[in-house]
Amino acid sequence: MTTNNVTQGDAPARPKGRQGLAKPLRTLLDTSGMIAIFLLLFIALAIFIPGFLTGRNMVGLLLSITLIGSLAATMMLVLALGEVDLSVASTVAFAGVVAAVVTSSTGSVFIGVIGGIVAGGAVGVFNGIVIARFGINALIATLAAMEFVRGLAYITSGGDAVMITVPGFFELGSASFLGLTLPVWTMLACFVIFGVILNMTAFGRNVLATGGNAEAAALAGVNVRRLKIIVFGLQGVVAGVVGVLLASRMGLGDPNTSMGLELAVISACVLGGVALSGGVATITGVVVGVLIMGCVQNAMGLLNVPTFYQYLVRGAILLLAVMFDRWKHTRRQRA
């Protein structure tokens, strides 16, 4: 007797024919459109803003997007699940503080780095368990985590920045290869690794299937709870890595750092075509979204735009990104 059940780890069967090709084609067109927008923006900035296209500024631009870029690679998976993580900025700060405290206490850079990454991963796994096992809405769960993890950062640091006393720790943020620093290489590695995971593995297909229809994915054999815990755990690990590298670049673990970073990361993902409703994501789109955010921020810096106006611009970008996502969602429903 035959059966149509899909085994664990396999993606649910996709429809064939024109209906099966429609979703990938729409995703390709959306990504191509964002690439065109980025190219037009880049050309305009190169023409009208002095110093934008210099080699020094390009290297600086890459370095400035390392925080958003690295985190966006895993936030892509979280959003593709139909979830969200508002605690990433607090996790970055907490991981940096833990790394600074452990490194200064033990005198070991290795132990300090591991401590920071483990701290970030623990926050991610905790978020995943709360959301997957207890059914708490991800927005509420990670909003609560954002507050108490930031509180943990303050408690761990004693309410103030923790100076790092081991010189070797500073080399993490300044080490370079082929003219690019370790934070830049880390971001590029995140793009490659999680792009491959999303596009070329059963795990990635299950993420997209779960975000598209969690109930159908579960019926097809996907362990949705475990999948969510793993994805949030990966988000936490990457936030831990980012926190350690940021602490190395700053020379201290600061519980006040990365305020509002989560909104910039989500904005970049949504600009890159990741659907807030889940089920749609491409690493190419995320890279383009990160570059657009970085170019706008870089241009405002070169033009000496006052900080409070920069807040207005970032808020407008987030609003436009959400409106764009809503428009695409409506268009997909009508198709």
C-alpha cells in the first residue's frame, strides 16, 4: 500500500506546472527589482556625494554594515519561519559584556570568546523554547527577552562598561586579511553559510515550508518545534559572535551598546524581500537590503546629517519596508 507521507527532514511536495513555477518567478522578480533599486541608489550617491566612491569609504562602508549584515543572515531564517526576534540587540550587548568579564577574569581570550558566544546561544535557545514549547507569541516573548537580557547585561557589568585588560582580545576586531577585517569576513561567511542552508538543504526548505503553512509542514513530517528552537538558537549564536567582535573593536563590554539595532536588522531583511508573514526569503535580497541600509547611513554621515534627522530617515525606511512587504503580500494573495 502506498502512502503520501513525507519523512522527517524532507520538504513538503511542491505543486507542479505553472502554479509551482509562479512563486519562484515572483521571488526572482522581486529580488531583481531590489537589485535595480540598489544600483540606481549607488550610482546616484557616487555622482552626487563627494568622497562616496573612494576606496577608503568603501572599506568603511563594509565595516559599518557588519553588525546589521551578520545578524540579518539569521534574522532571515527567523522571519522566514513567520516569527520575529526583538532581543538581538540586547543579546549582542550581553554577549559582549560576558566576553569582557570572562576574558578579564581568566586572562584567556579563548575562554572569553567562548563565554560570549555561549551566552548569546543560550538566549537564543531560551527564546526558541519559550516560543515553540509554550506557544508564546514571538513578538511578546522576544520583547520580554529584550528587556531582561539587557538587564542581565547591566547586572553582569555592574551597571557600567567593563574594560578589557587582555591585549590579545583587541586583535579580534582589528585582525585583517586581504585588506578586510575579521568582522567583515564574519559577515561574508554568514551570508554564504546561511544562504547555502536556506537554498540548498532540507533544513532551509523546511523553514520556508513552516513559514508558509506551519500546520501543513507538521502534517508533512517536519518537527516544527525543534526547527524553531534551532533557528532561534542560531540567531543567538550569531548575536554572540557579533557581540564579541563588537566588544573587541570597542575595547570594552558596554551594556548600553546596540540600542535599536534589532529594528535596523529587520528593516534590512524586509527591504530585501523577506516576508514578515513567513515563507518567502532569499539571501540575495537580504544582502541587497543590508547594502541599501548601509549606503543610506553612510551617505548621511558624509553629508553630516544631524543625528535626530537620521532617526527620522531610519524610521521612514522601516515604515516603507513594512508597507512594501504588505503590498507584496496582497499581490501574492491575488495571484
